[in-house]
Amino acid sequence: MLDRIVIHIEVPCVDYEKLNNDRLGETSESVRKGVKAARDIQNKRFANGEATDIVCKADLRVGEMRLFCTLQDEGRV
């Protein structure tokens, strides 16, 4: 049995022009707003639970995982 999984992904080269332009990414304020919105959604989701120490999905224990992360059958075979 293999003791690890090797994943091989070919990644195409990025054109120099795409790397060397003056295009700006998202501002820190924009990213901050997105993170806050996501955290607000999570806080509302977890507010009905008994645990008060859950801030994000990484904090979930088995019980909370079963409560908040149920699988849905979409009719796939």
C-alpha cells in the first residue's frame, strides 16, 4: 500500500505581460468587508448551537459537524 498520494498537475506558463502590468488587486478594505460578511454568516449559523466557542468551521467538533454539515442527496448515482 502506498504511504502517500502523489498529485501531478501541469500548470501553463503565465504571460509576462499579465505579470508585469499596473493592474491592482482588491484593496485591503474590500477583502476586510468580504471576510466580515462571511464571519457574520457563520456567526448567525452557529448562534443556535450550544457551543459558544465556535468562530469558524475549523472549530467544529464531531457533534457540531453532524449538526451543521449534513449531506444532501441530490439524486446522484
